[in-house]
Amino acid sequence: MNKNRLVKDYIFRAEKRIKMLEFLKNEEAYADVVRESQEVVELLLKGLMIAFGLDVPKVHDVTKYIEQNIEIFPEIVKGNIEKLKTISKTLRKERELSFYGLIDWIPSEEYTLEDADKAINWAKEVFHIVTNALDF
């Protein structure tokens, strides 16, 4: 089934990107860690939605749609929905800022090792929740 292949591809790519986050952190590219972590979380949550038969909207934070359909998800998603919302919404807010910055906000100067560590840990948490929900 193509749906299952697509979901597995999302998980595969998210796993590889998480490894890449460590490389970026070691290169002190903390803004890029934040940006890429957001993309990992988005990929994982959209894969979760596809796996459970939901249409995926063209937005970067899909937790509202997961929450609206929470009854179809396994307990690990239900029990972690607030965490998923916090992570996805927080990283969504940083998406453009961490990539493009502003005239008075230079991403490479503003993001710190602590920001990078938090973003990586969040990506790993979402990976754990989603892969357990999908029984991967």
C-alpha cells in the first residue's frame, strides 16, 4: 500500500535528519538545528496523520488537526498531545526566524547551544512518540 510506504519514508527521513542535527550542533550551527528540528517534527506528525487516514493540511503545525481527531490515535498520542502541541507550536514559531532572521536578529548570533539541545531533544521525543504509535 502506498500510504504505508510513504509513512515509512517519512520515518526513515526523520531518523536520518535527527542524526544530521547532531552534526549541525557540533558545527555550532545552532539556528540550523532549530530550523531542521522543526522540519523533523512536521514530517513525523504529518506521517502520523497519514498513517491514521487523515488528510494533511498544508500548514507547518498540524497538532490542531491531530487533537481534533484524537480519538483515532493510540494512547501514547492521546497521553502526549499537550507535549506534542507545545513542541510543534514552539518550533513552528521559530521556523522562519531561525532560517532567515531579521535585520536586528541574526540567527547565527542569537541561537545557543541550549536552544540546539532543546530542539534536538524535542525532535527525538516526537520521533519516540510517533514510532511507538505506529509500532515501528
